[in-house]
Amino acid sequence: MMQKLFKNNKISVIIFLIITAGYLVYSLTFFKWFVDDLFIYFRYAENFASGKGIVFNEGERIEGFSGFLWFLILSFYAFLKLPLLEASKITTLFFSVSILYLLFKTGLKYGILYAVMAVSISFLNLPFLLWSTSGMDIILHTFILLFSLLIISEENNRVFLILPLLLLLLSISRPEGIAVSLVLLIYYLTGSDEKNNKFFSLILYVILFVLFIAFRLLYFGEWLPNTFYAKLGNGLVGEYEIGIYKQGIKYVINFLLNNPQFILVLLSFLFIEKIKNKRTFIFCIILIFVQFSFIIYSGGDWMTQFRFVVPVIPVFSFLLLNLKDVFEGKLLMTVNVLIVVISLFSLITADRKEISRETLLWNNVKDVAQEMKKEMNTKSLMAIGSTGVIPYYLNNMKIIDFVGLNDKYVARNGKRFGFWFERSAPDYVLSKNPDWIILWKVMDNSAILNYDNICADIVNNDKFASYNYIKTLDVSPEAKMEIFKKNESSIPR
């Protein structure tokens, strides 16, 4: 009787609604959290909506964001005059719930218990929960990846019509989406669908992708977003590259140690004799491997809670369902239950201190920026490294981004201090004679507030002597911003 009850559609709907309600209630506890980079999108979106083009500074065509598709969605909201912060967060929540729906619906093919377990590995995961309220591009990218994977695995006769568009959207949702799209395309081309359909899908995807790249080259003059060159832009072999790879490996290991349930899923790959003919299972493993390879190549990410792993968390969930082809009977149920229990334990014990610190920091910066707007929002030139919140609110100012996300020269010629996008070109920045400079002091291991590497590079440059200290803004116990203004007597006439 219980088996019949679980197969009842109404019961399935009720269970999913309960899961969704619990997920939303918990994820909304992180709603005030955001990252500075989100406001880079906002400045671009509002400039585009006001007719200035796809620009950070008016007249400068630089693609200073990583997700072109996300930019388009936020620009649509900007055209409608919606509050971008709230709209972006609600949208990422919508796509995260859509991901849970896809997993639940797929799991129902195996039974209601498997549906619940498949969903659990995603919604009982702190990185997935946190980034679902981020307002950032990563959740949209994750949704398209999972949706593409599911429709290919179903081998529906209509897949060839929608797949090229999905793969294009995936390719422009994030730079690594190009590599993931190629894996999915190979997955489709090696399937059992008709050859004519495969050829149509391949040609249509290539045409659409080439057209987008042509647009990017014509409009921005680059093959890839400027953020790629600023954050990566390194070679393949060298002392610096080896350091990057070590950092990336450490990132993956830390994710797995903090979320050991995924180690258990990956261990199923050891049963190679049982899965060697399981095409879907193998391609899920390949997708995870490709994402991990990107993480290692990029050196990971400075943002909290493993942003770069989020796209493959639902893939792990789908992989969990495919374990039915590897294990049988009680062993399968034991493995599934163990994975869910470990997921819950990992969520409960996860360290949330960094999330709390960032929530305090960036909400304070947002408040400070709105106050600065009243005093400083003139058509002047400002140099700053954190090019999100403050430049968004000081929208009349032209910005020199001295870490290079929105500056081509710094992105390609700035010297490296560390990993990710810590580039510095103080001579170049100060040669522009900015009217204002905003520098950061952050707490070091000795609990002393000091300039970070890039800000110290600015301060130690001889040209900085022509700037006067204005004031300090306390934005958190561990960080302060200092405002400097160009000495009027030193401004070129």
C-alpha cells in the first residue's frame, strides 16, 4: 500500500512542495549576502538599458563580466526599471528551485524515495544553498547544464531541435561553458539518435556559436571576456602556472573534505567493470572531471563556499540516480541513505563565519556607497580595485579598475602578486591622473590593518605623493576604505 501511495502523483506534488518550502525558508536566511562582482553586472545592465551600449565606462567597449547571458537577463530587468539586487536574487532562487524540480522529476522514474534522495544531495549542500541566493550567473549556468544533460540522456526525438540553442546558452553563460558544451555535444553525437538529426544539431550549434563569437570580436575586439585575461591569461607551464595548479587542486580537495558525500559518489567509479557500458554514468563523470580541470587550471576562486563546483553538484545528484545501474537491492539503498545522512551532517557542521563577515562587509559598503553618491557623484575619474558596489552607485564617475576586470591594459600587462586576478600596474593607473583613489586596508594574520598588495603598490609609487588623504570609512572590523583626492595644484591644466 505504501508503494502505491508513493506512486500517487498528488503525493509526489505534496512531497516536492514540502521540500521546496523547506529549501526556500533555509536559503532565504542568506538573502542579504552578496558579492561585490554582482554590481559590475548592474552597472553594465543600467548603462545598456539607458542606451550607452554594453559598457562599464561610457565609450569603452570592454566585456568586464563573465556571463553574457546573465547580463542580458539583468539588462531586461533594467529596462523594466526593476530593483536589480532583489530581481537577480529572486531569479537565481527560481533557477535553483527549477534544478530541484528537474532532479525530483527524473528521480520519480526510479521511485519517490530515490527522487527525494537525488534532490537531497543538492538542497542539503551549503555551496548550492548559498549561491542560489547570490544573484550571480553560476546558478543559471548550472540549470542549463543539468537541463541539457537530462534531455540528451532521455534520447527524445525532439532533442536535436532544442539542443543547439541550449548549448549556445551554456557556452555564453560562463567561459567554461564552452568546454562543458563540447562534452555534452559529444555525448549527444555518440548516442542512438538518427545521424541526420545529429548533423543538423552540430551544424546549427556551430553556426550560432560562430555568430556569437563574431559579434564579440566586432563589438569588444576579443575572443573571450576581459575577465578571462584578468583572472587567468596565464600559460600552461611555468613556476607561476604550477602554483596556480596547486591552488586549484587544493580547492577541489577542500571542497571534497567539506562535502565528503561527493567522495562516496565518486568512489562508485571504482566499479569500472559494472559501469563501462553505462554511457550516461560515464559522461557524468567526464563532466565532473572537466569542471575540476577548469578549477585546477584557474587556481580555484577567491569567493566563499566553492562557487566553481556548484555547476556539478546537480550532476552528482543525477549520478546518484545512475548508481541504480551499479548497485542492487539493499546495498543501493544503504549507499543512498548514507550519502543523504553525510550531506545533512556536512550542512549542519559547515563553517558560516566567512558568509557572516561578507554579509556585514558588503552591506556596509552598499550603505557607504549611497552616502558617497551624495558627495562625490560628479563627472570625475576614480581609481578603485573593488569595481562593483561603489562604481555602481557612483554612476556618473568614470572608473579605472586597477585590478583589470574592466581595463584591458591592466588585464594583460599588470604584474601578478598572487593567484586569481591580483594584477597591478600602478604607473599606468596614476598616469591617468584620477581625481579620486580608494584604497583598502585589510586585517592581516597579526590582526593589524594594512594595505593589500595592490593598494600598497599604489601607495609606494612616487606619483601617489600628489594625493591627499580625505577620510577613512569603517566597513567592517576587518576592513577599511581610505579615500584620497588629487591635490588641486598637481592637476594638469
